[in-house]
Amino acid sequence: MHGIDRIKNTIPHRGEILLVDRVADVVPGTRLTAYKAVSGNEPCYAPLGQDAAPADYAYPTSLVIESWAQSAVLLSVWENPNPDVLAGKVELAGSIGDAVIGERAYPGDVLEHRVRLVKSVDETAILAGETLAGGREVLRIGSFVVALRDVTELLPAPDRALLSV
């Protein structure tokens, strides 16, 4: 079992945008299972008023996808972590394909993200998997591309010159 410290030392996400609580199982280069507990105190629920209907508390699909994607990035960089987006290799999401949205998740649910490495070529990984909540399928991803690139390749030309000094 790996907690928040290992996650923060592997990927650069912090604060409200870090959407993975723990990694339960990881076989580097093969698979990863991670969890995200959905709480009624999530920032996405802040705008809801006192008379919000239970359906209004459905966890946003975009956050389910982001949480699963963070789990996929964790698997893709598990053996070569880089928690600093200003140095070294940074993770870039390339594309998501064949995504199927299933049941909704609500406060009290725990999202179980299952990620599998489909293929890895150089510094690009193709991953697939699903998210479950209480045994219900919430999300299925047919393909997700993560590419690692040196941060200096992503900076505008004048900024690159500053880093090489």
C-alpha cells in the first residue's frame, strides 16, 4: 500500500487537483490499482445550496477521468518519478480513446481505478483500464497516451537559453 507521500513524490499534482489518495497494488510496467474517496466536502460541491437534490451530488465525470488519468500517469512513471514540473521529464497527456461513461459516483463512494499498460515505446505509454465504485463501472478507457518530454523542449526559445546558462 502506498499513500499520499509516495504519490506526491511521483507526480507533480498538488492540492485540490491531486485526485488519487492511495495506490493499493502496483506491478511496474504492467498494472496499478489506485483509490480516490469522494467526499461531500469536495470543492466541486461548494456551489450547491441547501436545497440541492441528491442527483446534484453526482461526482463530475471530468474529475473521474482526471483521477483515472493521474493513476495512469502514476503507473507510467512509477520507476522514474518526477514530482517537479519545472525540471526533468514531464508527463503530457496525449489522447483518450474509446471512453465509456457508466454509472455515477456520489459522496461516500470510493473510486477504484484499474490501469493496465498496453504498450510502451521509448518515452510514450499507451494505457487502458476502468474505474469502479462499489462494484459499479463508472468509467472505461480503451486507450490513454502519456508522453514524457524534457521540460526544456516545452519552453519558448528565449526561456530555453536561460536554462542552459
